[in-house]
Amino acid sequence: MIKHTEAGKDLSKKKILIAGGGRSGIGAAILLAQRGIGASLYDGNEDLDTGAILDRLPGGASLDFVLGPYKEEMADSYDLLILSPGISVNSPIARSFSDRGKAVWGEVELAWQFARGRMAAITGTNGKTTTTALTGEILREHYDKVFVVGNIGTAFTSVANETSDDCAIAAEISSFQLETIDGFCPDVSAILNVTPDHLDRHGTMEVYGDTKLAISKNQSRDQIIILNYDDPITRAMAERSPARPVFFSRKTILDEGIFLSGDTFIIKEGDLVKEICRLDQIRLLGSHNHENILAAIGITYYMGVEPDEIRRAVMNFRAVEHRIEYVDTVDGVDYYNDSKGTNPDAAIKGIQAMNKPTVLLGGGYDKKSSYDEWIEAFDGKVRWLIVMGATAQAIADTARAHGFDKILFADSFEEAMNLARDKARPGNAVLLSPACASWGMFKNYEVRGQVFKDLVKKFKE
């Protein structure tokens, strides 16, 4: 159960600066205004539509704006910085506060200060969205009021005031959000896996892994952290977390934990063995989703959900949008939208889920990833690779180095789709699983995925 000090009373005495005029920053401003706490909002865009932001605040609430180039001495005028996750903790504005010994919080920390109820917090390089969505569906079988928040799309700040002691919260938490937590402490935390991603921000895998582990830094031994036994990095975290570790495994039958035994999902706790369901009873495609299911089973079991309730939700759950999402079949070709495959490891899962010859669309923003393992995972399934965006040449060079040369370059997403349609044959699949972020071509992976689906619809006309 979430327990805090009287955050409102504490914060009402502080001068607060919110950095970023996007969804997260506006959400923070609205939450503070709902609690009667004043703040200022900083954004480098001097043309920010301040009127539209003010219109979203509760009646009578005010918000000061500080726009234009940031000046370090601004930090002298404030006690607390609320930092949007898209702004690095190494940015000038964040460093100016931390160098002065002043707190830097993110949206998640701010929301947690006001939220009530039981919370499950989920992080990891891949699988967060599916696991969080499934966790939310399972919790709804047991709790009357459930909130699914965080990186999954609903800002935690936007619902924090609606939470109550009898509700449950499932939160998808990114590494960017974990950089700015302070007292944040979920009842159950989960780290699904740790593979190379966002190294342009975190620098090294060690820093990236430590940032993920921060999700449990305030937990106690009577709270739970769910960890992937099959991932050596997360398995080793059991010794470093202050919470009680519970493992899940797709590959190993554990003495205790959540695992696959043959084709059956099992919970084993001491001498108690509880069967949840079989593989032929679920609707999610791919072994990576078996891991997501195992994690969600463990999370919700330790959130107090009964096995029968877990079983019902797992058997009825369908894939989330943009994650190996079947779109349609056109001229005998199956189209799959895996726009959320924004790093090589996630994109590997997309390839592994395909069971027919595949035309693959890849490329996008350069996050300084390595593409070797992704190319190696083609394993004879990929007929053609169509590349686009800033990483197109790097991906093509890596593919050729691994002996794969059926590569086409596209200058636009629509051209890539037309090339895919031309190269695919009846009985093939076309898979958008880019191994890269969408930035530079699209606002986010959701927009990229929607454009993919819209073009598939046009192909059918």
C-alpha cells in the first residue's frame, strides 16, 4: 500500500519549476494545480501556446511561464525541478539544480507523492507495454478500480488524484523516468530484461542496468521484485535489490517462482503448485510473449489476485497495438505491425514470431545500437530487407557483413511499403519491425505503426 508524507503540505511551501511544455509537463502542472500548489513552467520554445495550457488547468488556477533560452541562474529562484522524461538529467537545466543540491523529480515521482492504493511497477528493455497491459487486465478481475499508467500512454500525473486506498495501479516505467525517482516505492516491482538500448543517453550497459534496478531501491524485504531468471543481468539483480526476489522463467523449471512446465504456466510457492493455463489456451503470438505472461502472472499473484482470476484474464488477452500486431492479409500476404520494435532485441522477437518467409522493413533514428544479433536472427526467414531513415546504411553494411545482400533502400516510408508489396509473394509476411526509434521520420512509434496500417488498408482497396 502506498504510504507517504503529506506531500501537498510539503510542496505548497516550495517554489517549483516544471521543465517541458509537452504532455508530461502539462500533466504535472495540472496535478499541482488540482492540489492548489503553484508552479512555473519552463520551455525553450518562445512560441509555446501558453493559452492552450492555461485552458487545461482547473478553474481559477494560474501558472507562470518561463520561455526561451535557459539561464543557469534560474535555478537560484526555485527549490524543486519537475523534469519531463524527454529531457536528460545531464541537460543544463537539470545539472544546474542538482549542482545546487536541489531535488530533480520526474512525472512518476510527483504522481507517486499523491497517489494511493497498491502499485505494480514494470520496467525492462522489451515487453513492458504488453506486460503492463496484461497486468492491468488481470488486476481488473480482482480490483474494482484499476489504473494503467506511465510509459504505456496515460500519464501517471493525470490520474493520481483519482486513486484511492482500495484501487490498484499498473505502471510501465522507462529508464528515463527511473532517473528521476526519489521516494517512489511500488508494492511489486518487475524487471523483465536488460539488453542494449538508449546507450546514447545512459552511456554504458552498467549505468543502464543500474537505472533499471532503481525501480526497487526504496522497497523493503516484505515487498516483491519479479525478475527474469533467463536473463543473466536480471538474475544477478536478485542479490542487489532490497526487495524479496521472485523469478520467472520460460526455459527452466524453478524450485520456486513462475515458469513454463511443458506447455503449462505454473506458479510454485513452497510446496504449493498452481496451474494457470496452457499455451494452446492463450492468444498471444511468440515466445517473448510467453515471458511477458509469466511476468504478469507473478506480478498479479503477489498483488493478491487469485489463480482463477489470473487464468481468466490471461486466456482472454490479445496483443497490444503495434507489437507484432496482425493487420490484414492482402493478395495472400500477411501484414504485421511491430512498430514498437524500437531496438534490435525487440526486433529479434518480431522475427522469431514469424512462421513464413518475410519481407522486413527496418531503420529509423540512430540510438547507437549494434545490429549484428538482429541480422543473425533472420535465420533464413527474411527474403528481403528494406531499410530507411538515418540508420539505413549502417543496417545494410551490417547485413552484408553477415552475408545477407537482398537489401533495398527507401527514401520514404511510403516507398518502403510499396517496395515491400512488390517483393512479397502469396504465403509471405510483411513485417514492420524497425529495430530503431521513429524520431526523424515520425513523432513516435504509434504514428509510424498507424501509417503502416493505413497503407495496408489502401493496398486492399
